[in-house]
Amino acid sequence: MVEKARIAEALGHELTGTDLEGLGTKYEGKVRDNYSQDGRRTIITTDRISAFDRVLGTLPLKGQVLQWVSTFWFERTRDTVPNHLIATPDPNATVAHECTPLGAEMVMRAFITGVTGTSMWTHYARGERTFCGHALPEGLKKDQKLAQPLLTPSSKAEKGDHDESLSRAALIERGDITAEDFDRAAELARKLFAFGQAHCAAQGLILVDTKYEFGKLPNGDIVVIDEIHTPDSSRYWFAESYAERFAAGEPPESFDKEYVRRWLAEVGFTGDGPVPTIPDEVKVEAMTRYITACETVVGEPFVPDLSEPLSRLKKNLLG
């Protein structure tokens, strides 16, 4: 567990963004800066945080922790499922093979839950009994374990739009992805999910659901890209209390990932208008909770690098 004082040390030099000439063509996402050159992509995970489809500011060490979790999973699953990782030359930077992203995301679900418009429970609660091509039985309750994990793919929406949960047939018919590519990615997604479930069970966690993104290498091979099993892309519940809470009709015990959102709501921000400045104490508390979640998932302590990140990145990436 990283002490709050150590997290506070990083407040003075959060990584807001990069402009590193010499790494290639730059593409800036909400959280990551990407540089493409000569068949490789350098991915810099910044400390930016996003919600409501907007960048809300930064959290100290957020990028390091996010990359740490993803690298852990990339390294431990590469013998099970191929991925894009080449090297991690810096706590905030990954070098990966340049891939062409597939036109669908693979979402694995082991439980029926959720509150968003794309969640399985939202569809089920309004009377629908087919979800992404899967027939669902009557009588399911929210947060109930499914008979077996289901692949419930979604479209990859354009920036500013929302993903849609769609069946294999619908995605292929729309031309989002070929049948061959879908089936290969689906096979890899099921393997990854089974690996993740086994690891998390040993940590006292339930891997409830997760999202995978896949890309195609120039030789046609399909590999997993982006991130694997981070608290940002996955839902986790604590195994010890799940059965008792489910029987009592109570929501499962989970990591608190909404600390910043709740603070924003308390000050009246729900996505529109100027973004309030997040106080340092809120940032430190949010990161304390996030690091605790990631350490529980990984099963190892996170060791932060508190050096100034931009100069360190230039040294490690450009020499």
C-alpha cells in the first residue's frame, strides 16, 4: 500500500500531456498519447482522467498505475493469448506493434448486472430476453451469476458517440468486422477471461465482466491491444461477501471507482459547463483507493517512480 504522503509528492508534476518530436506521428486520446513510426507505436499513459466524455483533469500517478496493471496482464497472458507489447521503457510508456484495430470490441460477462443503457441487466429488466444473440432464461435477478460466461460484443463508436451492444450476426451484417476475424477474436477473448477469472479467484476477487480490444498485425495475426483487466475496463466484486449479499438482495461489495465523480456531483458538475478544479485532497484520496484496487487485482505492491515524468520520458524514449 502506497502511503498518501508518497502520492502527494507526485502532485507537483502530474503528466498532463506530451509533445515528443522524434517518436513519429502523434494521436491524442482522452488518456493516452500515441506516436506511430516504422511499424511501432509508443503509447504514453498520462495522468489525465475522463468522465462524461470529457477530460476532467489529472490524478497523480494515475498513468503509472494504469500502465503497471496492463503490463502485468500483458506479460502473464502472452503465452495464452498474443498481444501487441514489445517493451516498457518507462513507467508511463509502452512500445507496441502497430496494429489495425478490429471494428468490434469483445465484452465478456459472467453475471447479469449493470445500470447503463448497454448493460445486460438494463435490457433484461425492461423485458428483453435476448441479448447480443443470447437467449436468457426467465427469473434472473440483478447481479446473478450466469450459467456460463457470455460474449456480448459491441460496436466501436466514433468519437463522441456511444457503443452499441450487438450480436455477432449484426456486426458482420453491418460490415463492422468479418466472420473470420470475429471468431478468432472471440476465441482469444474467452481464453483471456478464463485466465483472468482464475487469477482473480486466487486474490479473493470475482472478475464480473470486462472489455477487450483486438488489432491485426501486418501479417494478419490478431492480438489483444489497449489494456487487459484494469479497474477501468473491468468490474470486480469481492468473493467472500458476494453470496450473502446476493441472497439478501444487497449490491455486491466492489472497489470504489466513483470517488471523483461523486465529488463532482456534490459541487454541481454533471458533465456540462466549466470543469471544477479538483482539490489536492480529493486527488490523493481517489488515487489511494485506485492503487489499493490495482494492488488487490495484481497481488503485488505498486512501487511509484516520483521523478519528474516529462524529462524522464524524454531521456528513456529519446536518449
